[in-house]
Amino acid sequence: MRVTRDLADQLDNAHRAFATRIADLGLAASLDLDARPAAGDLCLVRVTRLGQHRHVELVSGRRAALAVGDELIVAFGNRYASDQFEALIPPSLAECHLVAAGGIASMAVSQHSKMKAPTDIQPLGILRDASGVALNLSRWGWPGVATPANAPAQPHMILVVGTSMNAGKTTLCANVIRTLRECGLRTAALKLTGTGSGGDLWKYQDSGALEAMDFGNVGLASTAGMDIRVLDAAIGRLCAAVSPQADVIVAELADGILQRETSQLLQQSNLRARAGSILFAASDPLGAAAGVQLLASWGLDVSAVGGLMTASPLAVREFTSFCNAPVIYAAEASAQETSTYFFSPANGQSGKKHAAQR
Amino acid sequence: MLRSAEIIPMRDPAQPVPICGLRAHQSLGAELDYFAYIPRTATMDSPLLITVHGIERMALQHAVRFSKLAEKHSFIVVAPIFSKARVPRYQRLERGPLGDCPIAAFELAVDHVQRATGLASVPLRLFGYSGGAQFAMRYTLAGSLPVGRLALAAPGWFTMPNTQQPFPYGLGESPALEGRAVDLARLLSIPVLLTVGAEDTRRDKSLNREAIVESSQGKTRLERAHRWYDAMTGLAKARGLPQMTQLKLLEGAGHDFDDNMQTFGLGEIVTDWLIN
């Protein structure tokens, strides 16, 4: 272990990434260059070559421009992003990649063809406390809270899932939050899975959410590759932390429903019981129809469909000619009437379905 | 096959009580859309409380605000939505521009609730707020389904119990009734709670300022509530009937529904009146 006398100054001068926001860096006493990184470990890194990510999102949400030589405080984590990078936590502190602007250090193993090579970073050491224990985000994640049997019912959860990354899930969430606000309700917005980043949370907040939280609040840098039971428990902790002032929970699962963790959560987890209704974001009619059908085969009825597909009236017509799940348009009837689409029965309780031609 | 059934089966035949939680029913036809909240504590004997929104049509807010009380007291909440486009003057029981009848749409929705949940819906336990209170009061006078208990909160104006003024201002003949009988005896015979905020005295733009209303009922919701209460209790006394109408002022309350529910205990008062 190498003790750095000027570590505090070094950390003060580094860009602290959003994914590390819950950590107390005042506990950092040393850097360890010999450790094998684990998910959630905090690491001081130096940018050695600029690639795809030329900015890092700070704790404040500001996107700070990067230059070679800049030092960052990031967290190790896997990444699963079909439109960007697939990345795995490396076995050592050799040079690796900044694979997400929220501040995720990892080793890219595949990438979308439109992506540039990832930005290279050199780990300068994992942060350790005075006892030599690695600083890991899990240290600050909210502890699990056992829910007593007679606990008040949680607010209704509207779960938003989709065909893939960039299918319009977060925009759909934002529209739902706005609509609910117009209906006089307060929403807790949760990003249940994904890679540490503030973008979605800011969008939830801008839409009027009472509060916006993600897996980072329960000590996770990302959720890709996690054991499903551990992830389900983390989601339970996140739900338990929802403000009692919230009337409705709007929760988003990252990526598409075929993605490993998303698929597993939808098929075999406590999340199934938590979800009061499900909205499906699709980028195209076939994806929408297939998604509705696949979820039905898992015993989950979709209350309504939205997402990128709804940008095209022709695509919506194509979908509704085949499937009679309601479609949520960007500009619909009144918020009060639109809101009925969010609460149709899910969990295998079939509802009356029709195209929302309003 | 993706197409699914036409009626929401809120009741799973394998379970003794309806599926709990917040649900919406969407209608393609003449009946109203509605939100329903079924508590975890519901049984097939649970009573049903119908809450009718005001002209801002915050039906979802009504369902959510009553949901915690529903959990505590084991009743089902139904909050219908009167479409602004289809029945813009539902509170007066007026047909909409396309001929939709708010009374018929409401009764079809109640029938749907009954079929979907298997719960007894009549006699109705009916609550209305502001414009919804106007609807609830006039429905009790002119609707087909029996109302067992009625709670009215902060209506902007009333149907006064006299025959000198035409309906909906009074009980006199009016084309608006389309031949329906107005049954004042029914309103006098059931327990009616009228609540209004002691500070509900703002003459906002949503308040009816017609001369016929101002001259006979007063200029504010508070004043109009007193006038109607006095008329109802006076009429009951003159007819030798028991006093079934009560007036309760919410000290400090204005006209905001959410404030009335969350700060001034309106939900508890209404629940106590209609359910307990």
C-alpha cells in the first residue's frame, strides 16, 4: 500500500464523476495500485487518450470537458449498452476505458460501429480508508429495510420497459411524470437498472418528479451482470426509500426486455409484484407488437405503448392494425383522460385494449 | 393472439377478493372512464365509495387521495371521469355536444363496476367535490339509481328546493330534464352532509355569477352553502321530517381539493359519513 500525503489535494483537483456522488471522499487515506478492482470500487484515474467520451458528468450534473492528463474520480462497473459499449470490470489496474460519461471505469470488449474507440484511462489507485479497506459505493448505499406485513401499501408503480436502449423509455417516463403532475399527483421517479449517469435523473426532475433516484443511491455503479437476487433486493431498498409524499412511482428498466437482467427481473423477481402497470416503449411497430406479446407470455399485460414509434403516425397505424394495446401519443386528449392509460390492469389481468385514437 | 377481452376482469375467479391496487377502466362507448382503487383489505362485502371530480376533472387525484383511507377502512374507491369534450356541463346533467347523457354514462359506469368487481354498488354512497358535488346532488334528485348516503363538498351553486325556478336552478319544469322526474323527497330522506371551507369565499372565474344564482343563493360558495342548508332544513321542518341534512364548515379551508383532503381532513370526514 502506498500512502499519499497529498491525496486530499489530488482528489480536490480531480473531476469527481456523477457515479461516485454518494461516497464520502473524506474517508480516503491512500491509493492502492495492486488491488483487483471490484464493482463499485472508487478509483482515481488519469486520462491518457481521448476517444468517444470527451466529457465527464460531474456530481453537479455539469459536463466537464476532458483533456489528456486530467484526473478523475470514477467507479468500476460493467456496462451493457447496445448503442455504445459492452464492458467488463478488468482483472487488474492496468490501463482501461472510460465507458460511460457518468464516470464508469471498465474494459470495453465490444462497441457499436458508430462509436469511436473508448477514452483510455490509467488507474492511479483504488481509494482506501485509514484501515486499508477499499472505498466502495456499497458502503454508502441505503441499507435494506424489512417491510413489515402491515406496512402501508406502496404507491402504485408504473413500470416502463422497452425494446432496447434509445427506444424512448426515458422520454415516455418524462411524459408520464408531466401528465401525472397535471393530474395533481406527486411522482417518485426511479431508474432501476443501467449505468451510473445523471441524464435520466435530470430529465425526471425537469419533468416535475418529486424525487429522482437510481441504483446509485443504493450503492451500485451499474447493474450489468449482477446476480438477479442481489439486484432485486437493491431495487427493494430503492423502493423502500421512496418519499411518503409520493403518490405514484414511475420506474424505468434500462435496455430492452431481452437484456439479461431486465428479462430476469420481469420473469422472476419481486419487481413483478411491485409493478402495478406496465408501459412499453418501442422504436418500431414490429418491436412494439413483439414486446407486448413477449410480456404477455411472461404473464405481464402492457397497459399502453409509447416510445419512438409514436413519432410516426404511419408506424402507429401499422401497429394498431395488428395489436389493440392502447398507444400513448405525445399530444393526446386532456391529461386527466390520458392518465387512464397508465393504470390499466397488469400482472396477467387483461384489460380492455384499444387504439387510443383521440 | 394479441387481442384481449372486452371487459376488465378485476376479479380473478381464483381469488376471494378483487385484485387490489389502482386500476383504470377505459371506455370506447357511452359509459364513463373511471379509476378504481381496491385496497388489500377488500372483501366481497366491502362498500363502494363513488367520488365525483370538479370541473378540473381530477379523477385520478380523487382516487389516490382516498386510497389510504380505503386501505384503512376496507372500501373500494371509484372515481369516474366526465370527459370535457363529451359532457362539458355534466354538473348540470346536460347532454354534451354529441348527445352524450351524463346520467346514462354514469349509470353505465356504475353497472360496469358492479360487473367487474362483483361488489354491490347500490344504494350509492356518493361524494362530489365542487362541480362534482353539483352533479351528485342533481343525480340524487333526477337519477335512476338509489343513493343511500350523500356527501357534498364546496359546490359552487345549488339546485334550490323550490319549484319557482327552473331546473337546474330550482325544481321547476325545464327542457334540461328531458322529462325526468325530480324527486325532492328522495333528497330529504337520505343522510346528506354538506361541507364547505370557512374561507371558501373567493369569487374566482370558475364560480357561477349568473344573476339568477346570485340573487337567490348569494355570492360565495360559503354563503350559498348556508342558504341551501337553511332551505333544506326549513323544508324538512315544515314537512315534519327528521333533519337528514348536516352542514360542516372546515375552519381555515379554501376551495383547493388537495388542501381540503390533505390539510383539513375532508377525506376522513367523508369516509366517516359515507362508510363508517
